[in-house]
Amino acid sequence: MNMSGLTLQEYEFEKQFNENEAIQWMQENWKKSFLFSALYAAFIFGGRHLMNKRAKFELRKPLVLWSLTLAVFSIFGALRTGAYMVYILMTKGLKQSVCDQSFYYGPVSKFWAYAFVLSKAPELGDTIFIVLRKQKLIFLHWYHHITVLLYSWYSYKDMVAGGGWFMTMNYSVHALMYSYYALRAAGFRVSRKFAMFITLSQITQMLVGCIINYLVFSWMQQDQCHSHFQNIFWSSLMYLSYLLLFCHFFFEAYICKTRKTTKAE
């Protein structure tokens, strides 16, 4: 694949990946995401109840390994899907990058699209560490995990428009986020500004997600985008709720705390 005179190398595992089998499996099994979500919710509330009477687990080394694994996975995913999206943008334009379904079966992106949606199930494991280490568990954390899992599995089976943007943005933000978690778990001091930057990146992601949904809806009216109203409705509701929750989190975590620190001094 040529990208502005450069060759985007396709690795053997990407070439051999059978997207038709993956899509068929998801069409037959996507509702299992509800089962995973129910088990996840049961663990959260049951686990927190059990941990009330127990001392917290340290789990520092497993947490470093867990975060580092997800960081490496996200970095590779961001690089591969990002390269593909840049190629589509530069050769075919914005509308094609949003509406074209090639992201789901493109030689480079097809593997990473499926890896993305499958990864949303094991990513629920983030919360295991929070519960067992008796850390603060906020609504945004578990709400985000459940809804991303449900929407990703629900959407992949239909190869809806906008997926390339959604997945590439998520990979990119997670590459930063899990790298930060790995460094913190390993005992490194990380600047507070880096944490602020990650949250601002998440807010930007949600804002762009809302814009992409608007574009999909507009171009769908002209029969130029493959999607359906139900998907756009749920996606827009999800991204808007994330936008509000992440803005609230940023205000509480950084604005309010800064003011309290200033007053204390």
C-alpha cells in the first residue's frame, strides 16, 4: 500500500486475517457482551462488599505487567490504524475516511479493527485491580468500560461508518493512558501535567466522536454513509455522556484541587 510515495508494509498476520469469519462470529455472538457486562457489574459490587472486611492487596508487579501489556497493544494499534487512516485521508478525503467501510476489511486495518473490539472484554480487568487494591472507583470508570464493550461489539457486526475514526482515536488515547498507568505502577514520578493532557485528549476524543456522528448522519441522508439511525442515536448518546463526564472529571480533579491547594497555601 502506497502512502504519499511511501510503502505501508503489511505484516503476514494482517494479510492472513479472515475478516469475514470475524464479522460472522460477531454477528452470531455480539449479545454475549451483555453477559460479560453483567458479570463485570456483579464483580464490582460483590467484590467491593467482600473487600470491605479485608486488607487491600498490593498487586504492584501484576499491575505494571497488565498496564504495560495494554500500553504496547494500544501503541501498535494506534500506529497501524493511524497509518491507514492517514492514507485514506490523504488519498480519498474526509468523507471517504468517515463513510468508507474499507477499515473493516483493509489489508492493514482489518486485523486491528477486530483486535480492538475483542480487547474491550479483557480491558474490564482494569477494575479488578481497583477493587482488590481498595482504590476509589468512580462512576465514569465502570460506565465507560461497560458501554464501550456493548457499543463496540454491537457496531462491528454491521461495519458502520465512522468506525475507523472511533477505533483509531481510542487506540491513541489508550496508548498514552496505559503508558501513564504502567509508569505510575512501577513507581516513577510522572508530571501532573501529563495526567491533565491525557484527560484533555479524552475530552477531545469525545468531542470529535460527536462531530463524526453528525457527519455520518448528514451523509447517511444522501446515501453516502453506511449506518442506521439506531446506531447513530446510541453512539451520539454515548459520546455526549462521555464528554460531559470527562469535563466534570477534569474540573473536579484539576481545577477544584488546584484552587483548594492555592487557598491552603
